[in-house]
Amino acid sequence: MKKIAILGSTGSIGKQTLDVLNNLNDEFEVYSLSTYSDLEIIIDQIKKFKPRLANAVHKETYQKLEKIAREEGFSTEITYGTDGLLDLVRMDEIDIVVNAVVGAAGLLPGLEALEHKKRLCSANKESLVIGGNLMRNMLKKGGELIPIDSEHSALLQASLSGRYPEIKNLILTASGGPFWGTGVDFSKVSIEETLAHPNWSMGKKISVDSATMMNKGLEVIEARWLFDIQPENIKVLIHPESIVHSIVEFVDNSQIAQLSVPDMKLPIQYALTYPERMEGLCQSLDLSKISELHFHEPDHKRFPCLRLAYEALHKGGSFPVVLNAANEAAVQLFLEKRINLARIPEIVERVLERHTHVSNPSIDTILQIDHNVKREVIELNKLEV
Ligand code: NAD
Ligand code: MG
């Protein structure tokens, strides 16, 4: 029986991971759960899965949860804060860590999991964007990194058709988000319109990233580190139906793609059971019912975030850290209705232009830059309002 720690179990990926595990039952044990501040959801999850441990990073949430656990006699031990989260990752009992935390906060637990030679099933793309090089180095000591992001899961699955040096290009598909092909004015769209993704139901941050296409930019950087491939060999193809999840092109120009209905439960399960496949909850795909699939070149003018991500990746070093932090802070401002959607790429570009390059940043430097850039974005916005 494999014991699993789910970091960010109360979010979109975390909940779907529990659905997958509930269906696989006998082979896996939900050993620990974690949240930032979703009190009600984690209480329900604790009651249902009876994990050994549960962690809350937010102080008041921890205090409330600890009190309820004591009063109601839960067998689950409640731990606090980022330190508690890291303790939970490194426990000897844990075989698999699912990183479903959103944002740069996923970096430390991701690195910790690899350092302790766990299988890290990572949905958290931001950790690879800002610390991909560190994660690759950590992987040399042991441990395993299996992507949950659907495109990267598809690339992993397709890449098994050849050997690593035979890979020529990775072609990431992108739905284009809710505004692809619409011609809408990005400065006028509402939060609700932005969060209404046509094919996927996801957390708020990644939904905004999908609308600006920063999500695909982050995924290009994620692919660079997961597959150790040069930026010029990573392409993006708009595919509005989200059926072809990505494609590997080999040196003989053969392209191998992975197809399925859009359902994150498939890549989540694949990461857990890799290299094996098991029956799961994802429905079968009937291509005759879909009948048409479409593919287009990305539009870098209308979606500048994708261009900014490629530029940050080419410059390397600390630039992807700045790109990610500026984006996280700008997305937060948008969700708080303090800026419109069109401002996100403008802010990210402005902050990138002001940044002084640091090559091979250490973990401390990465976290410092992340912190400083997020503050800079807030200050910049105050000045401009
Ligand atoms: P979400 O917002 O629904 O959930 C985030 C989870 O992280 C929650 O449990 C939250 O409590 C926890 N969390 C937030 N801040 C934290 C912190 N500082 N410390 C510890 N825990 C914290 O997000 P999501 O949509 O599930 O996405 C999670 C990650 O997976 C993101 O990196 C996203 O890009 C990636 N991803 C998501 C999807 C999807 O379909 N939702 C698909 C591919 C990749
Ligand atoms: Mg994806």
C-alpha cells in the first residue's frame, strides 16, 4: 500500500486527486492532507479519509481546525504552517507527494519531496518555472518527478514512443482560453467572464492565467525543465477543443500525440500509477462525435504573456522568477478588482524591464526575488492608481 501526502488537498487538483484515490482505494492510502485556509473543506476531507496528519498554513485556520479536531476526537494530528507542511513531506512513511499547491509556495515542498527521494506528482507548475534548475539537480540524488499538468503528462506518455535523444520538438497544445478568437477588449472583461474557461474547471489563478495565456508561457518553461529540452524546441499550438493534450515530434518527423476528453483525473491517476495504467474515472473519447479538431498558430500580439514567458526563458537565470512573481501579484490585483485584465501583461513586462539579471539563483535568492517583485507590483500599482 502506497502512502500519499496531498499538498493543497482543498483545491481543484487536490479534490480531484481524492476522487481518483477513492476510486483506486486498495493500492493507496491517504496519509496526509493540507490546506492554506479552507477550513470547512478540510474538515469534510478529514472526516471522509481519516488521514494521519492534516496541515493548515494559515494561523487562524490552524487554530480553529486544531480546536475542532480536539473537541470532536479526530484521530488526525493537526500541524501548523509551512514548517508543518515540510515535516509532512519528509516523513519516512510517505511514498508519494502530490503537489497541488498554487503558486511559488509550491517550491519548498516540491524540493523537499525530491530531497527525500519521494515520487513527486506535481501539478504545481510555478515551482518548476522559478526553480526548475534546482529541481533537476535535486533529481540527480534520487526521487522521481511526474507531471500532473495535462500537457506535460501527454508529453511524458508520448515520449515513451522513442528514446530521449530522438525527441526533436515538444508541441504543447493550448485551448486559447475563454477569449481566443473573440476580439473582446481585455480592459473591459469581467472576472466572471475571465474565470469561465470553455473546457476545464480550475482554480482562480490558473483560470486567469489561461485567459491571458500566461498559463501556456509558464508551461513552456515547465516543459524546458521537465524534459531538459532547449526553448527553441518547445512550440505552442492553439487547439480549442482540448482533446489532443500535446504532441512529441521525433527526429524522423513522426508526431505522437495523447488524446482524451479533457479531465484532469486522467493525468492525476497516471502520475500516481506510472508507469502502469489502471481503469479510472475519465470517460472514453468518441472522436466520431467530435468530428472536427482545429489547430492554429498562437497570436503573440493579442496574448503578449506568451511572448514574455519565452523571452524570460531565453534570458534565463532569475528572469522566470520575476515573470512568475509579477504575474502572481498582478493576477491577485485583478481578482481583487484593482486592475483590469489588460494590465497583467503590461505590469509583467514593466517589472521584467526593470530587473537586473542574477544567474543561477540559489533557493534563498529565488524566494527573496519572489518576495521583492510581489511587493514591487503592489507599490507600482499604488503609484499608478
Ligand atoms: P486551487 O486554487 O484550486 O487550489 C490551491 C490549493 O493550494 C488549495 O488547497 C489551497 O488551500 C492551497 N494553497 C494556497 N496557497 C498556499 C500556500 N501558501 N501554502 C500551502 N498551500 C496553499 O488551485 P488549482 O487549480 O488546484 O491549482 C493547483 C496547481 O495545479 C497550480 O499550480 C496550477 O497551475 C496547477 N494545475 C491546475 C490544473 C487544474 O485543472 N486546476 C491543471 C493543471 C495544473
Ligand atoms: Mg496545463
